[in-house]
Amino acid sequence: QVQLVESGGGLVQAGGSLRLSCAASGNTLSIDAMGWYRQAPGMQRELVAQITTTDHSYVADPVTGRFIISRDNAKNTVYLQMNMLKLEDTAIYYCSVQLDYGAVIFGRGTQVTVSS
């Protein structure tokens, strides 16, 4: 099994930046991709960004040009640098790992609140 520990959420003014981190432990050899989802109140959970072990990355359209995903394979850690934050970025952000047999595991989530 894989365990995930997220950090870096908080309150920030619009236009500001935050950096989220997520460290994986346990059976990390089974991890294919790491990423971040978010869920705003009353909304479905959505994929924000994802990066594979070979550094192929995907960033969702709403955050393209503002969010950057990166990964330190040696530390089994994924980062999400969030710049030019907007009010609509307010959500709970969940770290995710996609395992080599297809399962997806989520972390407990970290709150990001963007204020005006």
C-alpha cells in the first residue's frame, strides 16, 4: 500500500502563490504517476495536474500557465507550484498516485483558500 502526506495549503490573497507538496511512502515502486485533484464546495473532484515517472506532465486548462507540477522521484514527492491564484482556485486539493495496476489513491487533502 501507498501512504500520502500533503502539506502547503493555506490562505492567500488573489494573485499570490502557494506551493503544495506530497510525499509518498510504502510500496512506491508501484507508482506510475503522481498528481493533484481539487474539489470545490458543491463541485465534483477534478484533475488539476499529473506527472509520470518519466516526467510527462498534464495540466488542466483552467490552471495552464499558472500552475506547475514537478516531481522528485528520489524523494517520491510531487509538488504543485500555484501562481497568480484566483478566487475560483479555492478548493480542497488532494494528492493522488496512480498505481501500475490502475488503482488511484488519494491523500487526505489540504485546504487552499484564495481571498479577495
